[in-house]
Amino acid sequence: MLLLIQNGTVINPGDHTEEKADVLVEDGKIKKIALQQKVKADRIINAEDCYVMPGFIDMHVHLRDPGQEDKETVETASLAAVHGGFTTIVAMPNTKPVVDNSDVVNYVHNKAKDVGLAHVLQTGAITRGQRGEELSNIEDMVEAGIPAISEDGKTVMNAQLYREAMTLAVKYDIPVLAHCEDANMVKGGIVNADKDMEKMGFAGISNSVEDVIAARDIMLAKDTGVALHLCHCSTKDSVRLVQLAKQEGIRVTAEVCPHHFILTSEDIPGNDANFKMNPPLRTKKDVEALKEGLKADIMDVIATDHAPHTLIEKGVGMKKAPFGIVGLETVAALTMTELVDKGYLTIMQMAEKMSYHPAKILGLDKGVVEEGKPADLVVFNPSKEYVIHPEEFYSKGRNTPFAGRKVKGMVMATVVDGRVVYEKG
Ligand code: DOR
Ligand code: ZN
Ligand code: ZN
């Protein structure tokens, strides 16, 4: 099977090249990148006016499978992923049951293989049942192929236990993906701690809830030498902390989600739980610091924290609804519209933050467009404009604060291991 992606502009973060070329794919691998290739291909994708980029890699997705299949399944998340241009997604372990042993890891990996769309990599929980009391069997899960450990959804509040987990992560050469939230400081908060939110009668979550744990985790990374990755950074001081840590040579990387680099608490239209997520929407100063941090490459990764919930669960108002919004099918366009088009990022940086850096952090042989490498690719049209309609999502989740928003940038095709797994229209 020969696939030819014609007339696109190839973006390769591997050597920072951006060039017009055809990409020929055979047997799941990139065979040749060159202008005007004359071959009899079995399938042709016209990439005129499009970028041909390394398939996006989302380091932060909630699959809800096993246990909460009314919210999402491995299948619907995989469909949403390829619709959004993702060729690899990394699943967080806060499912039911929690992913704290190899059986659950194997369940997710096998199901994803049966679905056969995107690569799905399941992370392992740090503590048994995410209860924060004793370590889960990390070695067992490493043997089953977890790319990282994480307690996402929660923080490991016991620093000594966390340090032991980090020491194991060093031994097995995997990163720790950290959800930074001091559990004792949350106190029923649901939105950012600011005056407007107080006026609306919503309890606040201060920046320090995140910052104290980010600082602690960076110190633990310094202590253990672990590769620490800070999930969903939302505060200006988290950017400063990451910058300082990097200057000191501590192995830290950090991610930002689209909602945190676009929206503030002022955008919350009232009692609409599609604007409720954890960490919460912050202030203009935080948003500006996150964007500048992305621009300056202090912040390495754009991830979604794709967190689907049902309409019913999200329909009960801010106070009672669960935290989380979906993101797989909107992040590329939002990044193009809000960061690339507005001059914060180059298209190369977008490819780095959505593919190359995640691959590096996770130790995957992906994130580049080079001959001989696996053909995980996305064909992305940066100038196609449209309005976000949640009804068009492949995800079961419709919970997005971006419904009705006009964006620019459309995924035209997604290729996984040389197979066209999504094509527009
Ligand atoms: O908004 C969030 N939703 N933040 C988290 O940390 C967890 C996630 C979820 O699982 O719903
Ligand atoms: Zn989290
Ligand atoms: Zn999460």
C-alpha cells in the first residue's frame, strides 16, 4: 500500500525544516520526502495549502474506560483523537477501577489495538486506588508498557511516598506527570479565587493551591533526579517556577491547556459548568504569562486534559457539576487561532509543543517527519475557518466552553502507521 501526500508544506521539528514536498508512505513508514514524486500510489491525499506535520501527541487525556463508559470509551476517545489530528494519546489513570496494576493497563492497550485508530498509551497511578496511602505496583505496570506514572485528578500529598515513587521512576526511566493541587487548601473551591467569582457566590481556588505543590514537586525532582512534567499549569508563578528550575538544570517540563491560555474567570457566563475545570480559569495576568511562557519555550507542551462528562452531569450548574472539559477536537484550531495567528508561536513551535516535545518527554520514536520513521502524520489546513459545534464531535463529551467560537485551522487528514484513519468529508 503506497500513500502519497501531495503538495503540502512539510514541518519537521526534528531538524527545524519547513519545505514544500510530497510525502510518500509505504508499509507504515515514511519512505520518501521530495518534490513532485512520480509514483503510482494506491491513495493520494491532496495537501495543497496545508501543513504536513508530525501527528499530534496528547499527553493528557481522560478515557473514562473502564468504568464510566457513559462519559467516553476507548473507541469514542480514539475517534475524537484522530478527528483532532492526534496519532497518540496518553491516558490518565483515574478510571474505575483506577489503573494501578497491569491488568487494567493491558485492558486499555488491548481495547485500543482492537479499535485500531490512534496509539493509546495508558499511564499508571502512583498509589493504590489513588488513595495516597501506599505505592501501586509500578514495576508490574512498567512491564506492561506504561510510558509514565501519574496521580492525575489528585495530588500525592505525602511527599515521602512521592519521593519513593520518583526514585522508582528514575530506575525505570519514565517521567512523572504531576497534577499540582494542595488537597488541604482547596476547601470546596470551584473557580478562581477572585472578587468577581466571590460576587457570584462561588468558592475560590487560589493560585497558591497550585504553586505550593509545583514548588514542592520541583524540589523533589531536584532531590531524586526524576523527569518531572507539570500538568495543566494555570498560574503565572508556575511559569516562573519552571523557568527557575530549568535555569538550575532540574529535569522539569510543563504543559499548558488551551482553556488556560485563552479564557479567564471573567469569561464564565454565569452558572454554566462547561467553564468548570481543575485547575480553574484564572486571570488576564496568568493567561498572558502562560502565553509568554509558551512563546519563550519555558512551557514545553500543549495538552488538552480532555475530560468528558455527560450532559446530565454538566447540566446541574457550577456548584454541583464535576470538573473538566473536552479538548481533543478543538485544540489544534484553538492553538492556530490564538497562538500562531496572533504571533505567539511559529508553526514549528506548534509542532514541537503538540508532538515533538511530548514524544521526547515520553521517550517515543515519534514527533518528526523524516524518511524511515513511523508514518504518524496530520494534514492541517491553517486558514480554513469554521465555528465550533459540539454536536459534530466524535467524543461522547460535549462539555466545552468553546461552543460557537469562530476558529481557523482544520485537520484535513490523520495518518497512523501509514493508514488514513481520518479524512475530512
Ligand atoms: O478538570 C479536571 N478534570 N481536572 C482534573 O484534574 C481531573 C479531570 C477529570 O478526570 O475529570
Ligand atoms: Zn489534573
Ligand atoms: Zn487531567
